[in-house]
Amino acid sequence: MNKANEDLCEEAFRAFAQALASYLRRNAPRTISIASLTGQDKVKVSVRALMREHDPSTGFSLFMEVLSVINECGLDRLRSKNINVKVIDDEIYFEIPLNVLRRLKDMNLDDLINYFKQ
């Protein structure tokens, strides 16, 4: 992969981390509580939810552009963090183990961005 593509990949994962951080601030405590009470060991975070949290100042007008670049860069980086992409009834979700979600929830933005660096 050339330097320009590597930089674009890093920017996309940074934008992903920012959207996820915003989502986690709003929703993680409730999501973790419900999942724990119902005995779930994984949760699904919809792309739609992250779309609402996306900030265009990241350089990507739309969150779908972020996903497109991440897909081109390869999903291995997400998989290596135990985050899997699932498509259910034409909807895209990120499946995250509850223990990983708990860890991500406690990270500040810089730590979360670093978590997704290669």
C-alpha cells in the first residue's frame, strides 16, 4: 500500500473512532446494562447509529465514505480488535463483544484513536 493510501486509511479509522467515541458517550452505559441483564455477550451497533454521530470535519462528508475507505483498507484491523461487520436484512452492524465494549467505553478519544491504529 502506498503512503497516500496508508494516510487515507489512518484518517478513516480516526473518523470511525471519533464517531464510535461519540456513540459510546451517549449509549454505552445503557447498552452494557441491558446486554448484561439479558445475558448477551455481544452487542450490535448499527451503522445508522454511527452515521448520526459522524462529524464531517473529519474530512469525510458522510460516514459511508469512512466505511468505504475502511473496507478498501481491509477489515482485518477491526477483526483484530474483535469487532466484526455483520449484514442483517440489508443493514450493516458492528458486532462487538461486551468485554470489548466495556473497555472502549472507558477510553478517552486519543486512546480510542490509538486503539485503531495499525
